[in-house]
Amino acid sequence: MKIARAFWALVLVGVTAACDDSEELAAKAKAEAAAKAAAAEKAADEAKAEAARQVRIADAKAAPARAEARASMQKSVSAGDRTATDLKERTAKLKGKAKTSAEAASAEYDKQRTAVERDLEGLNTASGSAWETLKTQADKDVESLKAALDAFTKAVGH
């Protein structure tokens, strides 16, 4: 019986030691996993920072061209505004159907002008691919503005 007790005591000591080893292995694995996760997170943060830096560099390089594009667009719009002002003065002197037609064309010009103004304001603050997308829309809106000005000119009979 003493031998049996001694045997079971040895078994219990062995099981306890095995549990301690398992806990130690689990703790090591958990620490390694946490270290790997922290390293991966750090690498991701560094990649984000580098991407942001590259975007800032690209925006800085594109800034002069963008400023010139905005200025060119603004110059075109301002020239159209001067013509529209003249046409609005002439519209006031028209009568009947011609006046109604000219007023409708003037309203369309004003509507298109509002869209272009919104685009120009957006171009002042946009950057990256958002700027390119807005620039494309602004170009379309400027063409629509020119078409509205042409229609207004024809309606006034200029």
C-alpha cells in the first residue's frame, strides 16, 4: 500500500509539474503573440505615416499647377460675368417675348454660375484625388456656363 501511495504521489507531482510547464508555455506564447501584434501595429502606423507624407509631397508639387488652373478658371468666369452684366443691362431694355426669353437665359446663366462658384470654392480646399475629381466636375460646369452665356447672348440678340 505504501508503494501505491508513493506511486500516486509521484503521479500527482508529475501532473502538477506538467500543468506548471503548460501555463509557462501558454504565457510565453501569449507574450510572443502580443509582441508580434505590437510590431505589426507599429509597421502599419509607419506605413500610414509614410503614405500621408507621400500625399503631402505630391500635393506640394501639384500646388502651383492647381493654383494656375483655379486662376485660369476664375479668369474665364470673370470674363463671362462681365459679358453677362452687359447682357442683363440690355435685357432690361427689351420688351415682350424677347425680354422673357432673355430673362430665362439670364436665370440659366445665374444657375450655372452658382455651380461654378461652388466648384471654385471646393478647389481651394480639396487635395489629392478629390481635387482631380472636383477639377473634372468644375471643367464640365465651366463648359455649361459658357453654353449658358452663349444662349443668353443669342436671346438678347447681341
